[in-house]
Amino acid sequence: MTHHYHEQNHAHDAGFAEDLTRMLGRRRVLALLGGLGVGLAAAPASALECVALPWETAGPYPGDGSNSKAGRIVNVLTQEGVIREDLRASFGGFSGTADGLRLDLELTLQDAAGCTPLIGHALYIWGCDATGNYSLYDIPEANYLRGVGISDADGPVRFTTIFPGCYDGRWPHIHFEVFASAAAAVRGKASLLTAQIVLPETDCAAVYAADARYSNGSRNLGRITLASDNVFRDNSEAEIRQQTLTLSGDPSRGYVGRLTIPVDLSADRGAGMEPPAGGDRRGPSPGDG
């Protein structure tokens, strides 16, 4: 699905069936629900598990070689050690460790066409630190909070990172890209999906209020909503539910976050499919990060 990042209003009163129709097209919805033996009006919430996540901007700080900052092109995907589970420390000659509340992620890649596991695929994730800064860009000597995991048949791709901060102009989120393989990621091949994970509001508010490391979190969270966020505002309610992290834990012990990421492998990967690269959140297009 191609997303155009402009203000638009969504009609949600038609419910789940309308959300599915908007996302997939009526013929694909009928085929999906027909296979489940249900009609549009009786679609179960579990059908959301196989709805492909929407394509979204990678923002200005992907660190995947696709953009530059101050004339430098950075590509963390080519750095030795990028395939790792614990993302909190820098690696490969870079310095520093991100300080923040521990967040263990369990992210499951699926082929949206049949709800089947995607095995051998590379999942690259990156996020900001507790105050909203990105390694390699805001902090050029560090490359922490970035890493790649490889999916297998045994379950989700696991990462240990920190609960992301909330910087001015964006809802709290984590970026990711899915590649056909680790080799495809390193060679700079186009991703199969570029999107973002939504952090739940209640947990964000609790963390930012309780943890002094998130010094600007409460203030910035109070200035933004999902409806005003310049990326998530274009998504339907069904899409937002699909890409919102399910969290367990608390601000004193840390959290475990789980999400299933269905990928539409049949999507058109042409120029019209690619989302805009996004601007510098401190420049003319704030909030695209």
C-alpha cells in the first residue's frame, strides 16, 4: 500500500470490514474472508493478524545508506557485528551505550498471503534514545540502538533495546525494514517493507513520568496525538492496531514487547510504492523522523 503523507480524514464508523476493504481491496478481502468461512459483517478480530502493515517513511535517520547527513552517507548494515540481539551498546569501532529502560522485543515476520512464517529474512530495526536523539546522526560517534536479526522457523526475531523517547513532533515509535536476506540488506537491495512500530500511549506516559532519563518525554507526548502525527495520521484504525506493540511489564522492571509483522510479498515495488524519504525533523519538514 502506498501512503501519501498529507492530512486526510478516515471514516471509521463502518468498522472492521471497511478498514479491510480500504487496505486490501474488496476482491482480496472477499477471498480472505471466504477462505475463513465468514462474511464481511462477521469478520473476526483475529483476521487482523494477516493484514500487511502499511509502508511508511524511513525518516531522515535510517543509517542504511539511503540518505546522507552533512555530506556523510552512513550504512550501518555494512558494519561488522550489525547482526546482533542486544542493541544497547555501540559496535564495530563506535563508542557509547544507550541509557534507558530495558525493552525486549519479540517480532514475528509473516507472509501476509497465508499467515506463514518468513524464514531467513533480515529484520533491521532502529530507534531514538531516551531524549529523542539518533545514533550516527545526532550522535555521530555512536551506532547503538541499531541492529539486524534473522528470522527462523523457531519463532520471533528477538532484540534487547531501550524504550524509545518522545521527541517533539512525533509519536513514540521504532523504525524497521524487512529484507529478503542478510545479504540483500548488506548489498543495499530494496526492502520488502519499510514501516514503523507504534508504542502504546498508556505505557509511554507511565515510563516518561517515572524515569528521569526521559527528561522531555512527558512534555513532548502531551503535544502529539496519533491523529496529528505526520506518519500515523494517514493510517486506518485497523492499521494502527496492527502495528501497535503489545507490552507487558512496568517502568520499574522494564518491558517485553511483542508484534507480528505481516509482509505483502506481492506488492508493487516500483517507484510509486516507495514512501517519501522524509525531512530533517529540525528542518522544513519536522516530525518525519
